[in-house]
Amino acid sequence: MLRRLYDFTMSLAATRHAEKGLAGVSFVESSVFPIPPDVLLIPMVLAERAKWLRYAFICTLASVAGALLGYAIGAFLYETLGEPILRFYGQKDAFQRVAEWYNRWGGWGVLFAAVTPFPYKVLTIFSGATGLNLPVFIAVSIVGRGLRFYLVSWLLYHFGPPIRIFIEKNLGLLFTLFMVLLVGGFAAVRYVF
């Protein structure tokens, strides 16, 4: 079943709607959606390696736009939307503890979450709810998300065929590792803050 899902994703990555899907997933992942855009970015770059810069740009632009939605949720809709989302990720009680610290050091937190598998949406909502300086938020989001998506795309562009062969040979192991990292990121959110 995993092999069929992989083959389907690879074929979907080459369709005419793939870029719209990549932009949509990148946008919503930065504010509310739990699945990272890498699940589309990776097969898209592997399917059409010459478009690696374009795909990284789409991911970065859409992700930063989505981060602004997360910021707006935190700033204007914290009680109605932000708080339930933070509660879903186990972060409601952490809000008061980190608000003061976050306004001083939050730019580094946003940069960390933008580059790593840490759930970025948690910090976009925190940033808006605590009133993190908006130009700082935008700047670190562009740098962090750009770094992440351009690096992943560049690595796939330069090492595409061997990486594709490696992925196809070790699909079960890589899927398990991806799930461990995904669950670990959510666990880190729950217990770090």
C-alpha cells in the first residue's frame, strides 16, 4: 500500500495542478494544517528536477503568506481560533509562561521553527497573540522558510537520481522515520513550552 501511495504521489507531482497543491499545502501548514509541504515538494522536485528553484519559491512565498494568517489568528482571533488551535497542539497553558520571554527572543524561535520540523504554525500563532514585532516576524519567516525549502530543493536537484533510488529502496524505513519526526515535533511542542 505504501508503494502505491508513493507512486501516486510521484505521478501527482507531475500534473498540471501540482504547483497549486504545493502552494495550498504550504499556505495552510503555516497556520493550521499539521502536514508539512515536504510531502509534495520532495516528489515534485524528484519528478521535475529542473524546476527546483520554482518549487522552492512557491513553498517559501505561500508559507510566509500562511504564516501571516497564523499571526493574524493569534493577533485578532486568539480567543475564538488561536486558543483552540493551541489547545489542539497542547500549548494553551504555555501561552502565559512564554509570552514575555517570546517578545524578547521570539524572532529566534520563529527562525528555529521555520527551518526545522518543529510545528511552525504554533509559533506563528504565538507571534500574533504576543504581539511579536511584525517586520521581525516577516523577515525571519522569509529567511527561515526560504532556507529550509531552498536547501531541500537544492539537495534533491543535485542528488536527485541517487536519492530517488534510495527512497524507493528504503520507502518503509523512511516513512517510519518521517512519522517519528512528525510525532516527535508535536511531542516537542507539547512538552517544551
